[in-house]
Amino acid sequence: MSENTIEALSEKLDRLIDTIARLTPQQPEPPRFEQADCFVWNAERRTLDPVEKVNRVELSLIRGVDRVRDILTDNTERFARNLPANNVLLWGARGMGKSSLVKAVHAEINRAAPAGQPPLKLVEIHREDIETLPQLMAFLKAAPFRFILFCDDLSFDQNDASYKSLKAALEGGVEGRPANVILYATSNRRHLLPRDMIENERSTAINPSEAVEEKVSLSDRFGLWLGFHKCSQDEYLAMIDGYVAHYGLEIDPERLRAEALEWATTRGSRSGRVAWQFIQDLAGRLGKRLDA
């Protein structure tokens, strides 16, 4: 065999080895939980990406949901202290601060934690990645921290079977939910599954009532159901006033009230989200930044 032939074979072998190395799935790096208090689960790479700056508002600025705020805070505080606590489903009206409340309570619990208590970690998992919950649970179970596993806008569409993975992760299965993990989810509907999906199961099942129970039982895995309802005009204006005072926006109170009500009328609704959108518009017109 000539020297040129051997060199050509060697080059082909090197390219083959390089190709195989690229195709071989790499082991994910172990999470470094000391990097941050909040992480986002990257299902494709099987990694937890730290979030340096969390998009959230202060707990004191969330108005109109005092009762559910207190319940969620108490449940989270007990979990952080290694006491029994429930999975929580925050459901109801759009824009009333469901996800904002979860992030704000997490920050408040860490702020008020006694010396020596490890910080509570918040891990967000996207709805479309629910099927990877077992891998995520395995990451979290061995860590020396306690975790709020947060899924925003959780719901399931027709013929979507991934809800069964969530059921098993919450309470079912041989291992069940790790003791250092709790699940908080938000949804616009209480039972997470569309009515026509439940009705279809009822009409095609041998035992219709059992089919419906199968669907509804997902929500039952959440020990706490916290309802969020449309706010009144007074509550909406209180939200506006809270933001104005917090950010130091200088505006005549009567003008503020009139513009805030007009804004809500043009949007056709009153909510915390609408109030915040008005504040962003107002601050822009006043030339005021809204840096946290």
C-alpha cells in the first residue's frame, strides 16, 4: 500500500471519527445552582440555564388579590422551611397577576429568609416540555436546595397525552414527587383541559363518568386552587396609584384617573396587565424610565 493511500485513509478515518463525535449525544453538564436563584429548563440540551435578571414586580405592587397572595405566601414559606406544603394551581382571569404573583412571592420568601436558610430556587419549565419532567426531577432531586417548579399558562389541547406525564410527576408513580420540589402552575381554566376534550371522552368511553374523572383528576393533583377574578374599577385604580407612587410619576390625580379609565375602556377590560400597560404608556409620555 502506497504512502499516499495510507495518508488518504488516515484523513478519511479522522473525518469519520469527528462525525461520530458530533453525532454522539453529549452528557449535560451538572447544574450549578449557586449561580442564581432562578433557572429555565432547556429540554433540548437537558440543562438548567440561570436567569440573571428575573422579569418580575414587587409583591406590594400586586393589588386586588390579597387573599390568594396571603395563601400562596404562607404555602411557599412552609415549603421553604421544609414543612408540608401543597402543589398550587393559580387559575382564572387573564392579566390578573397569576405568574407575577409566583415570581414575586419567591423573591419575597428569599428576602425574608432567616440567616442560614438556603435560598429557594425557582425553575421554569415550558408547557411544551412537560414530557421531560422525569429528567428534570432527576436533576432537582439530588440537589441540596428546595425548588418551585413553575409552569406558566399550563393547558392541554385535543389528543394531547402529555398531561399523563404531569399526573405521574405530581403524585403518581413509584417514586412520586421529590420532597424538595413543589409545582406551581398557572392557567386560564381550572380543569386544564378543554370542555370539548372532556365531552369527547364522555361520548366515546365505555364508562363516560370514568373518562371524565380521568381528565378532571389532573387538577385534583394540585392541593391548592387559587382563583383570580376580574377586578373592580376601584381595584384597577388602586393598581394604577400603586405603580405611580412606586415609580415616582408626577401627574395630577384627576388627570391620572381620567386617563386610566379611558385606557381601560379602550382595552375593554380591567386587570393588572392593563394597569401595567397604561403605566408604561404614561411613563413614556412623561419621559420617565421604569428601571427596577
